[in-house]
Amino acid sequence: MDFIFASFTMQNYRRYSVNVVYRLQIKVTELLFLPVSGINLE
């Protein structure tokens, strides 16, 4: 039972870390492209 629980938590941790990395990439691209779009709008 403990082994099943451990593998289950590892899958959840892997999925959670992938989600965090994905959100970080979105934040970085927003920070990089917002000034560029602001310059293009003016």
C-alpha cells in the first residue's frame, strides 16, 4: 500500500512541477514581450 501511495505522489509531484515550469515560461514570455509590444504600439 505504501509503495502505491509513493508512486502516486511521485506522479502528482511530476505533474505539479511541469505545471509550475509551464506557468514560469508564460510569465517570462509576458515580461519579455510586453515592453516590445508597448514600443510597437507607440
